[in-house]
Amino acid sequence: MAKKDTSATNPKKPKFSSWWIYGLIAVLLIGFQFLGSGSLATTKTTTTSELQEYLRNGDIAKIMIITNTRQAKVFLTDEALGKDVHNDVNDKPFLPSTGAVPQYILDYGDLQIFQNEITDIKKENNLDTIVEFDTDNNYLMDLLLGILPFVLIIGIWIYLMRRMSGGGGGGAGGQIFNIGKSKAKLFDEKTDTRTSFKDVAGLEGAKEEVEEIVEFLRNPDKYTSLGGKIPKGALLVGPPGTGKTLLAKAVAGEAKV
């Protein structure tokens, strides 16, 4: 009788590999490093002294002062964008944006001093640079977005540790957290199914020979009171597939140990 091919009906599940988690963490770290360093951003950080120099040169079209974050956003003129000094900023954002993207941003410190300095430079150079005041309602969201990468990485790391410590982490290192853990299983005689001699087909002679072991395991006091000693074990000899393991389980099941 031909055997049915069960490989198509019962495909092996792919083993979970912890290297996918390591790769994901590495990609996230590299991505956040690029975003955090401004490699993909169009807005560059500048200083107050550089801002004053750009303002005197007539490069600035508008300065937006954000009062609640003590930052100022600087928008350059179209002519200034063509100068070499500003070649590290772009007139178009890398990602789509609903509003105008400033070319520079800076922390101005004291608002009154910063405002007076801008006013004096505008008067000295007869500039019509626009100065606006605004509040940033998204600074809390920006703060959360700054923390989110670290929370995400920590969450993935915790998931990885639990997966590996639970024995589900495939590949190297999956068993490092199982060192020292006992593999013993608690047996519940009420719920766990026992193996008995009825489950062992044939082997009648072997069953008769191990009956004494079963009886000793059931009533050890009966034999020790007569001077009997606890046996160190029994050796089951035979080729593979003859039922040695099943017979050993049946002995334990019959003796209820």
C-alpha cells in the first residue's frame, strides 16, 4: 500500500529567526540617525550671529519668531538660495509638506534682546524683512516623535528577549537565556494521560519480565522489609523501533510514578 505524501498537506512552519529582529533594529537605528542628523532634512540649524550676517546681506525674506519654543524660523529669498553660502539648504523639501519649509532655524534666547537686534539691523540697512510672531502647537507632538524611536526600539528589544527566553528564538543565541533552567515537567495524574501495557502491542515476554519492577515501584516497602534493595535500573536491549521507549513509559504508567 503506497504511503500518502503528507508534505503538501502538512507543510513545515518556517522557523522564527532572531536575526530578523536584529536587522529591523539596525535599520531603525540607521534611519533615525539619518533623520536626526538632518541628512534628509531641508532645515538647517544656525546661530544668532550667522542670522545677523544673513540679514545684513539681504538674504532673509522672513523671520518667524515662535514665542513658546524660543526658536526662530528663517526663510531665505529666491536670490539667496542661489548663493554658495546657502548651497547646503534646498528650496524644496525632501518630503511633501503642506506649508512653507524654513531654510534655517535657531534658538534665540531672550526674546526682547533678539527682537531689538533684528530691528536695529533692519533700520541700519533699510531692509523690509518680514518679522512675524507665532506659537507652535505641535511642539508636544514633536517631543513625542523624538521619544517614539527609542520607545519602539526598547519595545522590539523586550519582545526579542521574551521570544528568545521562551525558546522561540531560532538561530544562534536562542538558548542562551535557557541556561540553568530545568526541563523537568510537572506531571498531573488527574489530567495527564498515562501509558499502560495495553498501549504496547506484543512484547508479552518483555512485559512479564518487567512486572516485578512494576510491583516493586508500587509497593517498595514490601520488598525492603524483606531485605530487598532498590534497583538502580533496568536495561532494555533491542534494535530501534521495537518499542523500548514505549515499554518504559508503560512501566511508569502502570506503577503510577
